[in-house]
Amino acid sequence: MTARKKPSPTLTTLTVVVLTVVAWWIFLGRDVVRDVDPATGNVTGPYEAPQVIACVLVLAALVVVGTLSAPAWAAVLAVAVPFTAAWTIQAQATDDSGLWAVGALLVLLGTLAGGAVVALVTRVVERRRAARSTSAP
């Protein structure tokens, strides 16, 4: 039985970068419409909770995949940086208040923190799995 060859860390990281931008586009990038409550005039959006939840789940999966074949820090950056860049480009183009800069910082910090947690959990699970497989008879 031959051992499976791991994919190239560079190729995996580049794939994660591309898929991160695709995920942003599919879940958030096409939605720029804000909802206005006719009774109160309150403006919400443009995102709905299911969109954001789905996007977060896909980003977490991308960090897991990246962490399994590349350094964890590279996987986290491969998700956080392009996602923040894509979000920022759209936010900057549609926001006249300048608050897009605050949002961009929060998106970056959130994706870095969330990605770091996912990468850490992935490494712990991977090590435990490897330890079990080597100690099994």
C-alpha cells in the first residue's frame, strides 16, 4: 500500500485564496441592497444571517483544508487577507461615511481570530488522530 502524497502547500494556499474570494462573492459580494422598514425607516443589511453563517462555515472549512497541508499561519492568512480585501473594496465603493475603514479592521481581526481558532483545533485533532494511529496495534 502506497502512502498518499500530500498536495503542495503552495498550491493548496493559492487554491484557498481563490476559493475565499469565490466564497465572498457567492455569499456576500453580490448583495448590496439595504432593507428599509417602511413603518420605522430603519435601514438594515445588506446581509442576512443565513448568508453570513454559510460564508463563515465555508471559510472555516477552507482554513481546515489549508491547515492540513500548509503551515497553519499560511492557511489563516490565505483566508483572512483576501476576504478582507474583497469586503473592503466593495465597502469602500458603497460607503460615503468612511466607516468602511472601521469595518475592514473588524473584518480582518475577526477572520484572523476565527481562523486561528479553527487552525488550532484542526492541529490538535490532527495530532490526536496521528497519535492514535501510531499506537494502535
